[in-house]
Amino acid sequence: MISSSIDNFLNNFAQHIFRRPQPIPDLMIEVTDKCNLACPFCAQGDLQRKTMDMSRELFYEVVDQYIQMGGKVIRPYSTGEPLMCKGFLDYLKYARSKGLEIRFTTNGQLLSEKNNRQLLEIGVQNINVSIEGLNATEYESIRIRGSFEKLRKNLKSLLDLRDTLGLKEPVIRIQTVLIDGQQNNDYLKKFRTVWEPFCDSILFELCGSQGGNIDHELGVISKTDRTVCKFFFNLLCVNNDGTVSCCCVDYQRNLVVGDLKTNTLSEIWKNQKMQHFRQLARKKKYEEISSQCPSCTSISRSHSQASEYINRTGTFPVSVRLSKPQ
């Protein structure tokens, strides 16, 4: 009873926090939708469009507009591997020259010594590296086309260079998606043993549905398990063609709320479509927003609570509906 009351309180409190949109959204920028890997739990391989890099002019315009809004941090990644973008390092230099903090996620395969040295010179603050598996066999069967040994070499290079230069940043976090066969306490312990020497921290995540784009055990999220999706209230994602989505996993662009060819970021953040989506999200009427939303694990309270529990305690909950790609 006490646990249930606490859960209800936290849920109501979270909904109160997200009742109003932030004055300035968190900003993700899809510098590219290309990827060098083919992971089974990622929807990037199902893209229905020709992949491309964001133009230099568009990236600079996005940065300039975001600064005018008062933005402080950008996340220059989304559906693809950011280091596949030919101008990525130049883009980061521009953003840092404007005083923005940079946080991005990579699969680590392109963190060569040359790229690592430039990332340190640019002054990137946070790098998240996505990894699954404890050894080459496991890793390469999940991160298809990736190399386990190359990844370890790249991470060691990044840490060694950072230490040699006496720097504290970038902070390096490894994040891993727990898929079938990995949802147990023994795996969590072994993963830490293998990967803690290569990072500053580790984040465990239950495999999700990637915004309803990947078939998932939970299927359509039950109405009793739904919570208010925070992304409608704190996030914009600028796609590589200048359209703007209100979801970080809008692979098929079903949640486009504006276009920088006709409106500014600030105008899009406050526009009628965003306000309408927020009203529906508050009421948890996700079917009226997009066909992908009802199956998105981001709106599942139990899924979010289970992931939080794993990272807080270092163990799996006694009872949890674990998820895996179908």
C-alpha cells in the first residue's frame, strides 16, 4: 500500500512538472541519418527516405536561433551516427565558439585517435557511447558491422588522451540496451566489470519500442500504465532537412510540428500544433496524436520505473515485464 501510494504521488508530481512547457526546449539536431551499423533494436534500418547530412548553413542557423532563445546545451545526434556526418567536427567547433555545451551519443566505431584529439581540442563536454555485449561474439552479433576490439581501442585512446592533457571533459558514459538474455543481475555485474575501465559511468536501459517503430512485448501501452510524455513539453528535434519534430525517435517523421524554411524555432515551440499535442498528452490521448505514440514505451510508467530501479539499485526488480525486439 505504501509503495503504491508513493508511485501515485510520483506520477502525479511528474505530471504536474510537465503540465507546462519549458521556456526553452532541449534541442536535438539530426546532423545525419546515416549509420555505419545495423542493430536489430534500432529503427534506423527501416528509414523510408534517402539518408543525408544536414547542411552547414542549416546547422549554423539552428545554433544561432537556439542561442537567441537562450539555449545553453545542444545534442547533435538523433537517428544516425553523428560521426558519419562529413562536417560534424566543424559543426561542433561552431557551436562551441558560440558558447554552447555539447552532448552527443555515438556507437564509438569512429572515435579514432585523430577524431578524439579534435573532440578534446573542441571542448566537447559529454560523450555517450552505446554498447551491448561482454565480448566480441556478443557485441558483433548485436552491433552488426561493428568491431569489439576497435571499440575498446577507441575508448582507451579517448581516455588516455584526456588524461594526458589533464582534462576532466568530456565525461564519457556508456549506455547499454538490455535485450533478451541480458535481463539478470549477473549480466549487470559482468557488464560493469568489462566496461567500467573504459568510461566514467554506465547507464542501463530496458529495450524500448523506439517510438513505436520496433515491435515490442508491451504492444499498445495500456491506459492504466500510461503517463504524460515529457517530450512534448521539453524537446524539439531539428531534422536534417529543416523540418522539426517534437519527438527524439520520430524516424518516419510522423510528428513534424514545423519547418525552419517558414518559421523560427521559437515560433515552432509555441505554435498551435505543439499546444494541441500537449493538451492531448496531458489527457494521455495518444491515439489522437500519432499512430506510433500508443505503442511507444516512453509513455509506459512501468517501463520507465523499471529502468530507473535498475540504475538506482544495480539490480532487476523482482517483477517486471522485460522487453526485447521481436
